Amino acid sequence: MLTLIRREIRDHIVYFIAAVVFSAILIAFLTAAMYNLDWVGSVVFEALSVPILIILVLGFSAMGVTQMYLDRNRRISAFLSALPVTRSRILTARIIAGLLAILIVLVPLTITAIVMGRLTGPPIPISSGHIADILTTVFLMTFACYCLGLLTGWTANKIAPTFGALGLNLVLVSLVFVKGFGPNIKFLLVLVIVACLIRTWHKFMSTSL
Amino acid sequence: MNDNVIKVENLVKYFDGRCVLDGINLTVPRGCIYGLLGRNGAGKTTIIRILLGTEPTTRGDTFLLGTESTNLAPKDRGRIGCVAEGHNLIQNYKVERLIKLCKDLSLQWNHESFDHLIETFRLPMDRRVKNLSMGMRAQLNLALAMAIDPELLILDDPTLGLDTVARRQFLELAIEVIQKQDRTILFCSHILSDVERIADRIGILAAGKLVVDCPLEQLKERVKKLRIIFGESPPENLYLTEIVNQQIHGREMTVTVANWNRQKQAILETFKPSSCTEIPMSLEDIFIECTRPGTEPVQVA
């Protein structure tokens, strides 16, 4: 399994590098905001939060699409399944790699938020429960978009995964903006994740490689 | 212990409403070298893909090493070496990386044999797979399949793209594998002389059916091509069953009959032909007769 995860990471290293860079930029902004740099705080929390979120979800969705699209069109799983590897392991390794990329962005961000929050207090009035809500929802949203990418990426057609994933992601992001970070949206996101994973699993396990 | 390494039961496969495999039944015992033949599009690769679990069936079951193809566990897959048609390797990997990946995923790796093969084939380690020639890709694929000391080796047109020397090397390698006890090989190729050289059992696919499934020697005995000359014009009907092909030129009739036996010989003699001579047939001749377009599939088994 470790070999398969390593292979996924190495094959899609660009997404992992982008995740590290993106995480570093976010941490820099967050740190600056926490040190009472009011203009940065307002820029981050008011003007940049939407584009940051969109970049985040589209990036991870693109990662899911790329993993599945390249696999299908380069027939990677067809080759791997001739080795002592099962399809379920290939897909599990892929999902773990995706989760790792998401965690690379979110874990340092969470740690920074907690540490800086304790050291200096949040830049805007916010409870620790809210921070947890926001981070959980962002995690679920990015993972849901990644799963949508996995689902739409398993095709030989280039247009379907690009526009299919884009459209579905925008619907999800809009829902989060409309519903906020409450339990309803979390439940909905979990449903989307479960549905996408079941469908992707079924598709990947039963299709010809 | 079940000694059939490969078992196919009533296999049916449709592609877009077209029947490619129509009720195939096939067993390959342990230690057998099975040459699976058929024209392009006959369904050889489909059978192999179904056996390896990369293609779903429409109906029927397939088993490898006693386990259903769809449920092959990694430990079963680790006993199977495979050279796929078109040498389906990860194209954007460097040779070295691909080898490392296969080595890391394999349950066993024969370093000595693999290094020997790589040295023999002189494969460039730092080149990407997509930049290798077809022949080099075939050699790499073969070396990777052999490195795990497979109990079952599945070769789908493995010599495609190889030059004469490399092809000979491959055949010698295959023979080396055969000599190891209990190794089984399923071998598809269009180069029938290769198949004839190494296979001890032959299967021929035609019109979605397995029209031939018997040992090579038996096949040569059972399919007979006869040149019969009659005193007058030849009879319209010889009343022989399982005629694969029949041609008439004046008083001469050339007939290919499957499952030749004494009974059929006796029926033929009732027509009192002036002469009846057997035309020797190679595997290629038999294959051409059995897969000739327009002929009804005749079972030779």
C-alpha cells in the first residue's frame, strides 16, 4: 500500500508542491493578521476568503480529475493490476494521497490558527467553536470537491471531467456560502462525499481497465 | 488439489451488442503450454483480459490458479506473470523507476534472472518507456514478467515488435521457464511457427467459439487434408460430417475434414475414388483452414 501511495504522490507531485506553497502563503497571511495588522486581517477575511476557497476546492478537484483521467488514458491501473495489486488497493492509495494533499494545506493552517489564537487572540471576534466549524467545513468541502473530481475524471473525454467537475464544484461552493458553516452543510457535504466515493468505487471496480 | 491452472466456463462477452465470445469452455492443466490462436478480433486478448480481471464478463466464470478472476488476491497475482498486448507499461516512467515500482510491488523478485535479462537485452535505464522502441518495450515487459518466477505466465502476442534475434531469445527463455517444473504458459501469437515450437496444446478461436482445443499432435492427426481424384466428376455430397473446407477442380476434390477417423475413411471409400492422398498440414495450414472466412465453425477436440 505504501508503494502505491508513494507512486500516487510522485506522479502528482505538482499538486503536493502547490499544496505546500498555498499552505505557506495562507499561514503567512494568517500570522500577519493575528499580529493585529488590521489591513491584512480585513483583506484576508473579507476580500480574499472567497478566491482562496475557490482556488482550494478547484485545485483539489483538479487533482482528483487528473488522477483518474491520467490513469484511464495511460492505462496505469491496467498495468498495476497485472502485479500483486488489487483495484481496491489502487483506489484506496489514490484517495489516501488526495487526503494527504488536503491535510498538507489544512493541518499547518489549523495548528497556526490555534497557536496564534492562543498567543495573540483572533483578529476578528470569533469563538474557538467557530474556528473548528470553519476548518471542518473547509476540510469537508475540499474533500467533497476532490471526490467529485475522482468521479468525473474516469472518462476518456476531456470536456466532461473539466466542465462536469467545475460545475459541480461551483454548486457546492455556492451552497457553503449560502448555508454557512453550520451542521446542515456538514451533513450535506458528508452525503456528497459518501455518494461520490460509492459511485467512484463501483465504477472503478466494475469497469474494464 | 485442482490441477487446472486456467479454467473458463461458458464465457460469453458482448461488446456494443456484438458477440465476441460465445460460450467458451477451456481448461489449461498445470505444466501445459497452451497456444491460443485466432485471427485479429477473434477474442484472444479479451479472454486474457477477462482472465486477469481487467475486463468484466457478460456471462460465465473464469478461474486462475483455482481462484475466480474477479477475486484474485495479491498473493495469487504474485504468482502470475503477464506480458500484455501492445506492452502496456506506464509510458511516462523511466525504465529504472518502472522496474523499482514492479520490484516494490512484487512478492518475490529473482534478481539474478532479471539482471541477466536486462543485460542481455541492453535496456537503457535512464530512458522513458515511451521513448523505447516497440522491441525494447517488449523486452522490458518480458523481463518484468519473468522476474517474479511466475507459476503461470500469460503472454499476449509477446514477440510482437521483436526482431528475429530477440524473438529467438524470447523463445529460448520461454523454453527455460517450461523446463522449470509445474510452470504453465498461456501463449497468444500470430507467429504460428513460434507457437508450434513451444506449445503442447492448441486452442483456435473462430466466430466467437473455441473451434479447436486439443494437444498439438492430436490436432495434426485429427485434421486431415485429402486430395481425392474420382474416375468421373466428384459426388456433390460426400456424406462426411465436420468438413472444414471443400474445393472441386474437375475430377479432383480437395477436402479438409476435422476429427478424421476410420468411419469417415470407410464412407469415403464407398465412393471408390481413383486415388486419395493426404496433404501434410502444418499448424499454419490447419489454422488457415479452421478460420477461413465463410466456413462454418467445426469443433476439433
